[in-house]
Amino acid sequence: MFSIETGSGFWTPIVWVIAIVVAFLVMYIIRMFGNKTYKKNTEQTKSFLSGNPEYPKEQMQIKASNLYWGFTQSMEGFYNLLRKMHTGNASDYVLWFVIVLAIFLLIEVI
Amino acid sequence: MSIPLPEYTPALIIAIPLLGAFLTPLISRINDKLRNIFVILVLGLNLFFVSILAYNIFTKSAQEPYIMKYVFGGSQNIDLTLPIVRILFEVDAMSIFMAIIASTLMFVAVIYSWAFMKENTGLDKYYTLMLLLTAGMLGMMLTGDLFNFFVFLEITSISSAALVAFWTHKGESVEAGFKYILISTIGALFVLFAIAILYGQYDALNIAVLANAIQYTFLDKIALVLLIVALAMKAGIVPMHMWLPDSYSRAPATVTVALVGATLASLYGVLRVIFTLYGNILLDPAKFDIPVNIFIGWLIIPLAVISIIVGVMMALRQTDFKRLIAFAAVAEIGYIFLAIGTGLAAMGTEYGRTALEGGIFHIINDALDVGLLFLVAGAIYYATKEWSLNEMGGLARNMKYTTIFFIIGLFAVAGMPPFNGFASKLLIYESTFQLNPILAIVAILCSILLLAAFVKVFHSAFMGPKLPKFKDVKEVPKSMLFAMGILACIIIFFGLFPGLVLENIVRPAVDALLSNAQYLSMVLGGA
Amino acid sequence: MIYNIPYIAVVCLILIGLYALVYKRNLIKMIIGITLIQSGVNLFLITLGYRKGSIAPIYTSSPGGIMALPIPQALTLTSIVIGVAVLALMLSLVIHIYRHYGTLDVRKIGRLNK
Amino acid sequence: MSEMSKIVRTITSIAFPFAMIYGLYVIAHGHLTPGGGFQGGAIVASACVMILVAFGSKWTLDKIKEKRLSVFESIGAVAFIGLAFLGLIFGTVFFNNFLVGNEYLFGVIPTTGVANINTAGILPLMNFAVGLKVIAGLFAIVLVMAYATTNYKEGKK
């Protein structure tokens, strides 16, 4: 009921759920050892940026297009290829269909 | 044990949404609220009939494959081997499996539309098209006649294209709708061409009769390629996937959920063509020099791998929320096709069967996960009127429930362990590893990248400081939360009880696909 | 040979239609391309139902003799009906596209290209 | 679309009834001769479009509202599906031709080679339903398109 066999292994979500519950318990216990001097609405809660002033909220938010900058930069060539592929032109969509159809027909008939 | 149902239930499943579709404009002249209730009732009734029928078929096909046959407009006992033309519905475990997905998605979409589409005008046409789309999808899944399949395919395309372009005040929506109808029509016309080739040779349109007679001649090969390529294009396989992000991202969120169902209906068409229509050829590979199943399997696998890679890589650098999910959906379709290809190439072995089980399990998981994510994207659009991730931030502070639903969808779609996506992906990984380790490695790597793509969404939309411009953003209305909740509950249920789902729903469907001889004998009768 | 001419015409029509779809930039011309493919497929279906020396399948005061099988004709009619719906939808979408973009050039309307 | 010249309008007024009658004939004899609901409906709709072209969209829109047409369209579709459901009720099978055998309404079983309009059961009724839907639907499409293009030009000026 819970587990599935994959032929060479098996998967039981209940074990995983128990593991997650245990992990949360451990986390909670560690958290209990934390410092109890934390007070809300005091200087303590303000973020500390090595003494620099805090920017306005809009500038603190990292934009989605800046995330994974290194990854996209290193895959530049592949992404250029993909960008060339996605022209947004309806004729090209049909052209791709014709190309795939032609390749499949050639392989299949031979 | 099965629940007694009238024997005309398959016809009712199509007829109820059709009748509802044409009554909707008349009812909407009376009252708008009444119309919404009416549409929800119609789809609820439909879901009820589909579920009961599914229960019956799954229990009956636990021992051996069972097919429910329904002949339209005449006597139920006919000899199909004579050149008689009758429209038949042949409902086996696979078709009803897909029908459950389609009707659940449509039901959820209609509940969600109550609040989501409230401010739009012309909603009578919207609901009419939604019901027509339901009828078209269910027709594609239940029919046993190839030409009828084409007709329902066109009904699905036309109604969904009109729905994609429903926000006609936005140029991009109309553009996406035009691209969608262009691609769908070309696909459907080539499907019709292939059907005509088969009809010209064997003088029959019924799938079982054709499958019984098929010889795999030169023309049959052409028809097979035309059917697979055209239907795969409608299912959104790279490099013929470009229409998919366009139309998914610019349609209203409810329509996108319906489109997921329409895409999977085309995928069902591919499965039906390969495993049933050409099933006799595939199961008898000794007839030819190269075994046909390995040949077709290895034709599909490269396309599937390219789909996974391109879908994931494009998803990583998207900044438009719905477009990102759409590319993830392309990758998910790639996983399903990878499983189908592996199942074909390794037909007859133990892991080939495991691959097919994983693929078919992944169909339902894909529909649920991607559907939930699109609904979340729609909720964010409803609250902020923004598509772009660059403009969002800190929404978790105002939209708690939506955030929870997004986290569930994120983990499920990326295949994180206790959720349903992992169970099906594990089956796919294990079986592809035995066919070729490289395929499994690519699949696992891309799954991790998919998680990365959604973590990016999570970070940029939900985390971060509360932005001043979203100060007044509120949680979305209850009907939308309820619709998302239904999908989230099913996802968690499937995640916790994968064995139950696999045993009772997926296995009968796989059996139905693989046991071609029983299919033919049960439909053709007599023999 | 003479009986193969319809099939050659079918292939020609479909190829011309695909050519128009791929190389023509005007949306209306692309729709014409779709219609050409549709005509090709319809012609193919109708040709399959042809039988030499047969008469139209109408029972009313028929002179007798072999009748052509009406199934391909019925299929063609259904396909034509669907074609009308598709054509109407596409043309109305083109009207909307022209309103929003002010052009019918397929390269200029491709805004969804990231 | 603007109004055309007086000659065109006069000829249209003369030709319109003939086209109309021909279309209705094709619908009514759908079960006996080639044609039927869709074909006849298309003929009637083209007759209506002829009026639209000759008299201009403004004049036509004053006479016929698009909303009323869509009601007729729905009625046609509901009648079609309703007949199929009646087959389920009277004959236990969806789309059953339950009218065959009665002598009053299209129920006569025909003898070969003789044209008799009172035959074919529910087929003529379905033809009427489809005809109604096609007339209303096609005319509504062309009407809306004409309206859209007119509006666009006026907006530009």
C-alpha cells in the first residue's frame, strides 16, 4: 500500500516522512538551546551590513533575472543556440514540424 | 464488486458536457450566478460518472483486461468484421485513466474560474467553450474510431484556441491563440491524412479492426510516422514545442489548466496509436529484420531527452512566471516520452514494463503538479496583476496559503522525495538505467535543475522584503484556494500512498496497453 | 497512370500549402496555405471513394448499377465543416492581431520569443 | 462595410428569396438528396451575407442583433443533442432512430427508388436543428467580423 517496487529497489514514503519528523524534532531541540535575550522592536532586530546603511526595500530584493547569473554565463553558447531556436515566428514552428517529419520519414522508410 | 451503472454511461460522459455547453448561453441570459452553479454541477456530474465507471473498470480489469464497448445509434451486438460503419466507444483501463485526469482538471478549473474570471465579460461563451473542450478531450480518450478521434481532436483544438485568445484586449494572447490554432490545425490535418491512408488500405476506421488487419506495409510506415509526429507536436515535444510556452503563458490560468489536459489527450493518442493500432506489429517483432519496437523506441528516446534538456534549460532563465512553468511542463512531457520510448525499446522485459508504469504514473502526476503550479501563478496574477518575476517579491507575507500550495507544487514537480513526482520519476530512473545509464543520468541531473528553476521562482516571488507596491495585496478568494486545495490534497495523497495508486490505477492501465490480443478479441467479439 | 493524377495532385497541394506556411510572411497567405493542405486531404479522401462507372449513392429514382461508397464522402463533408470553423476562428484572430499590432507580417508579430 | 449602389441592392432584393427557398429546400430534403443541414444552412447564410454586403453592415445590424442569433444557435444545438437523448429514453440507445415505424412524423419505412419525404425518422429533424444552428452561427460570424472591421476604421478616423 505504501511502498512501490522498482525491480531493483523499493520506495516507501513513510520512512521518509518519519525521517523528516525526526529532523524537525532535532531542529526544534537545537533551537531551544538558543539565546533567550532576543527582544522584538529594538536595535537588535535591524539588519547589520558591516556598518553600511540599509538600502530601500526594492533594491534589497535580488531580481529573478540576476539569479543563477554564473550558470547562465558559463552556458552562454548553449543559451545562444536556444535563443536562436525560439524565434517566436509562427512560420518557424511549421518549419520545425516539417523537418522532424522529414527526418522521421527518411529513417523509417530506409 | 462493481457498482451497477447503465450500459450507456460512456455516451453520457460525452453527452452531458455537450448538452451543458449548449444550454449555458440560454441559462446565462437568466442569471450569471445560476450559470456558474449550472456549469459546476454539469462538470461535477460528469466527474461522478467518470469516477464510477473508472471504479467498475479498474475492479473488473484487476484479473484480466476489460473493455466496455458502446455502439451509437443501433444494436449493441454487431459484427465489426463486416464493412459496417458504426461509431464505437471502447473504454478500457487506459482510456478511463486519462478521462479521470481530464475531468478532474476541468472540474478544478471551473471552480477556480468563479472568482478568477469574475471581472470578465462574455463569460457565457467562456463556459460554453470550457464544456466543449471537456467533451472534446473525453471524446478523444474514449472513442474507438479513428475518424471520430480526429473530429474530437479538432473540437479540442478549436475550443482551446478560442479560450487561449479569450483576453482579446491583450495582443499577445491573440497572437498565442493564433499560433496554437495554426499548429493544431496542421497537426490534425496530418492525422487525418494518415487516417485516410489507413482507410484506403484496409477499408475500416475502427481501431480494433484496423489493428487486426494491419500489415506494416510501406504506406503503413508513412501513416505511423505522420500520426506519431503530428500527435507528438500537439503534445509539445522539442523541437516542436514552441507553441506550448506561448499559449500556456498568455492564456488565463484556468484555460492553461484545461490545456494541460488537452496536451495529455494528444499524448494518449500517441500511446493508443503505438500500442493498440500498431500493437500486433510491435508484439511480433520476429517478422522483420530490425525489431520494430526497438526501432520506434530509439526514435522516440532522443526527442524525449532533447525535450527534457531544452525544457529545463529554458525554464532556468525565464523571468515570466507562467512561461517558466510551461517550459517545465515541456520537460515533464519529455520524461513521459522517455518512459514510453524505454518501454518500447525494452518491450517484453521486466524493466520495460516498469518504465511504462513509471511513464503512465507520471502522466497523472504531471497533470496534478503542473496544474497546481499554474493555478498558483494565476492566483499571483489575480492578486498583483503581474506576470514578470522581476517585479515580484515578498508575497509570502500576504499570501500564506498560496505559498504553501506553491511549495507543495514545487516539490512535487521537481521530484522531491515524499511527494508523488518522486515515486514516478524513480520508476523512470531505475528502468532507463537498465536500458542505458546515460539516459538515467541526464534525467536525474535535469530533475535537479528543475528544482533549481523553481527555487528561483520561490525566492524571487515569495521571499525577500515586503515591497511597498504590494502593500495592499490580499489572499485570493476562497473558491480559488479551494480549487488549489483539491489538487494539493490529491498530490499529498498520491505521494504518501504510491503503492496504492500504482496497484489499483496504473497497473490496469499498463495491462490494457500491453495486452493487445485481449483488446482485439473483446472488441471484435466472437473469436 | 491517369488514375494516379489525383494522388499526385494531393501531394502537390499539400506541398504547396506547406511552402506557403513556411515562406509566406502574410498571415492571410498562411491561412490560405492551411486551406490548401485541407483541400489536399479532402481530395485524397474523395479519391479513395471513387469507383469506375459507379453512380452517386442516392436511392431516389436511381437508374441502378454500382453505387460509390458514401463513407469517404461523409468523412470529407465532416472535414469541410470542421475546416469552416477553423477558418472562421483564424480569420477573426487575424482581425484582432491586426488591431493590436497594425501589421500582418508574421515576423513582426512574434513578440513571444524569449 | 458601407452600402452598395442601388442596382446591387435591387438585384439582391430580387435574388434573396430564391436563395433562401433553395437553401431551405436543401435542408428539408437532406435525407433524400445530397445536402442536409450544413449545406442548406450555408446556402441560407450566404443569402443573408449577400444582404449584408449589399445593404451595408450598419443597416443589417439595425435589423438583426448578434445576440439574438446566438440564442437561435444554442436552440439548434440543444435540439440536436436533445433528439439524441430522446433516443436514449425511447429506444435505450444514444442517437437511436426511435421515430422509425410510426406513420405520422417521418416514420414511414421507404421502398427503394421512390422519393418520399415522410421517411427517415429523426434524420430530418436533426437536419432542421443543424440547419438552424448553421444559419445562425455562420451569419453571426460574418456579422461580427463586419462589425469589427467597421469599428476599427471608424476608430482610426
